Amino acid sequence: MTVQDQERKTSRAGRNLPAAIAVGVVLGAAILASLLVQRHFFIVVVSAALLIGTVELARALREAATIRIQLVPVLGGGQAMIWLSWPFGTEGVLVAFAATVLICLLWGLARGAEGYVKDSAASVLVAAYVPLFGAFAAMLVLPADGVGRVIAFMLGVIASDVGGYAAGVLSGRHPMAPSISPKKSWEGFAGSLLAGMAVGALTLPHLLDGQIWHGVLFGAAIVLTATLGDLVESVIKRDIGIKDMGTMLPGHGGLMDRLDSLLPSAVVAWLLLGLFIPA
């Protein structure tokens, strides 16, 4: 394959496909290993991923838009949200989030009035978008069947990404949100929806004590939130004028560029699995 062919392939796919697949396999293997060795190790993986994602997002906002995230309270509060979810569940998460917001508001006072509203609002946004949403992923693993819950959640997001990517590349013609994410198409969304519902219909009855219709609804909801998460990050990047949040993952960008669809989906996965299959 010539360099020109490679460039055309990369341009059409929107990413370096071999590198993206390799990174995806490594990340998936790390998550699966944490679940199979001792399921609570998954919380360590979530904690590390959210810390890195928060730093990437804060750096991008600072360098591209001169927005100064109150990083110390956001990082410290974010870790508190994750680790308090283990013994205290949602109560621990919400108390830690409220404390994080309060400390961010106080922390910004030392910098004076200039940029206070902008920086404080962005700090609260980052605290909610990354560690607060991510804490729901950590809470998925807490019940006795937590391994199955996490795997169902992860497979749902992966199915949405792969189904949308394949359908979009092969037949994408009608942009979904051209001003935000020009490569995202309605055909790709349809591929995501079909793949997500199919995977949900398989995983919930086999990994958990769910029904097929549970899985179909679960898969559709995960696709909707994964798509929303991707669009939210896209509009943030477009607003501040960057392509990727970082360069940590070849073929993907930064770690935050992989967390975008997972974060809101974790909230919905926790809610729906708690409703369909009470622990």
C-alpha cells in the first residue's frame, strides 16, 4: 500500500485503524484482567483513568482557551468520589461531589475576580463530567454480579462504537450534527443502534439474570448516551479549537477521547441494571 493509499484510508476512517485496534485490545485486556483477578481492582483502573482524563481535559482547556481549572480540588474530589462509592454508594459520591464544588468555589477566591466565573464554572463542569459520571462505572462492580454488569456495560459501548464506525465508513451519507462532528452520520447511528441492541440482547440474559427485552432496551440506551457523550466532547473540542484531548493513545488521541462515550453511559448502565436486575 502506498503512502497516498494509507493517507486516504486514514482520512476516510478518521483514525489510524491498526493503531486504534491495538490500543483498544490492550485497554480491553487490562480491564478484563482487573475484573477476573479481583473485581474490586476495576475501581483502581477507573480511578487511574479518570485522573488522567481530568488532567488531559484541564490541560486542553488551559492551553487552548486559557481556562484555569482548579485542578487540586477537582483531582482530590474526583478521587474521593470514586473511593467513597465503594463503602457508601451514591451517598458517598454525592457528598464528595458537593464538597468538591464548594472547595472549587473557595479555591478560586485566591486568584481574584478576573476569570472567577469562567474558571469556577469550568471546574464544576469537569468535576461532574469526568469523576462524577465515572463513579457510576465504579459502582457497577460493587454487587456480587458486578463483573457481569461491567462487562455488559463495556460491551454495549464497544458495540456502539464499532457498529457506528463500520456503518459510517461504509455507508455514511447524512451528517447527524455537521457543525459539531461532521463525520458522524445517521447511517452510523443506525449501525450503532443495531449493534448495541444485539449485544445487549445477548449479554444481559447470559451474563446476568436479565430478559432479552431488558438487553434490547439497555443496548439502545447505551447507544444513545454513548453518542451523546461523543457529541459533547466534540463540541467542547470544537469550541476551544483542538482536534484531540491528548496524544497518549495512538489512533485515538488522549485517554479522554476514549472516555467520552463511556462516562454518560456509565450513569445510564448503573440506573438501568439496578432497575432491571436489582443487586
